[in-house]
Amino acid sequence: MDGLISVITTTFDREDALDAVLRGLSGQSDRDFEVVIADDGSGPTTAALVADWTRRLGVPLRHVRQEHRGFRAAEMRNRAIRASCGAYCIFLDGDCIPRSDFIAAHRRLAEPSWFVAGNRILLSRRLTETVLRDRMAVERLGLGTFVRWRLRGDVNRLMPIAHIPLGAVRKARAASWIGCRSCNLAIWRSDLDRVDGFDSAYTGWGKEDSDLVVRLLRAGVRRKDGRFATGVLHLWHPPADRSALPRNETRLGEVVAGADVRAAWGLSRLDDVRAPAEIGAGPAPAAGPWPAAGVPASAGSSR
């Protein structure tokens, strides 16, 4: 594909990890992309970090922030989508470091009416602490280093950083939503608009990405495998609070069994403050405008 790619990177109060991710994005061989930080209510330290990177990233960088009222990644991604300018969106978590060919590989795999589901290598707590403390450019290291880390249990696998041309095998799971994660997921903006983006009814950790993929498949968009091309390095973090997972799993089950293509509370309803109560996702937020709703808190060059 040709043209601008939007990398939408979620974060919440983890500046050391976000710094490493932005460092990885600064070293991309393909430079025709922008970065939109989707910030779920971080403090001023994150804003300062993004402002610093805006001056030196080398590509446009925007910071879109919503007030923190619990885990609202689906809504935050929608706000970042709305602020983005690219025809193709890559969702990347703020603790997943991309290697230098990440954008180039996703561009090479992009194909109309297909989304690309990438994968990741999990780093151990010990290795993560070393990477962050020493500001180690782990994304630049070769296979030999990862083999040594694998032997001592500091990474869970090696294959995501291997480069193997899979050809038609990449489409072998074209109709499957299982295993798709928004930590490394590429979707055409037109297809996101078709399904109205993520469903902000999902609050708390889990299943908002599965919901999106189910609706994409129902809309006729198919899955392409990004393995052996787009793998990222996922920094360790403490387990997320999964208290909302049963509720979200119930909601996902209803979506899988139903026929909906568009989100119950998607891109088109970002400013509908009554929506959460109407769809049973909890109390509605206080009346009034959303803080920084879709408005960048800092901006790079014009996009």
C-alpha cells in the first residue's frame, strides 16, 4: 500500500515503557507514518515525555487523552482513531516495542478488505527491568541474543522475530477471530468506519479487541496472519485487574451469537454521554464536554 499509516499506541501511566516504544518507532525504516498516543488518563509525566518525543521522533506525533475513569481502552482507541489521518491504522500497545521493519512489514502485508493480526514475544520481569533501567535498544538485537535469553527463560519464544514468507498460508485462518489482539493489529480506516470502531461498552480489561474482530469478519473483512513478519517485544507488567472480564465475556458471547456489525457505542457515539447507561455498561459520565475529546494535547508537524 501507499500513503500514510497511523500507529495508534495506548498508554496509561507507564512512561518508561512508552519511551522504549517511541524509541522503536523512531528507528523505523519506513518513515511514512504518524503516531497517535491514545492516553487513558495518564499524569503530566506522560505529557512531558510525548512533548519531548514530538521534537525528535521524525514523524508526526499527537497526544490524545481522556480523563481516567477506570480502564477504557476501547473508548480511548476510538478517540485516537478519530484524531488520526492515515488510511491504514496499526494498533500497538504502549508496552510493545517494534523492531525496525515493523511499519514496512505491515505495509507489505496490507491488502484491501483484510486486516492483519500480528504477534509478540513476552519478556520476563527480570529482562524487562534491565531493558528499562539501562534503556537497552532491545529492538536492534539479533537472533543470537534472543536465543540466549530463551535458554535462560527470559523470553517465551523466538518465532515472532523470525522472517518467513508464508504466502497463501497467511490467509489460512481468514474467518477466525480467536487469538487476535489489539497489541499488534492493523486495520484499514474504511473498515473501522464500516463497523463503527471499537465498542466503548467494554470497560475494564478484556475482549474489546475480540468484539471488534468478530464484527469485522461479519462485515466481510478477512484475517491475514502477520506472524513471522510483524512480531513485537512485549515488556512484562503485573497482571491486569480482571474483575470486569466475566461481564465482558458475556457481552462478547452475545455479539458472537448475534448479527451486529456496528458497535453498540462506537466512533459515531463518542460524544453521547448517555450511551453507557443506555446500553447497560454502567453509570453515565457526568454531563458536559469530554476533556480533550479527540483533541491532541500536543502535536507534531501537520498531517
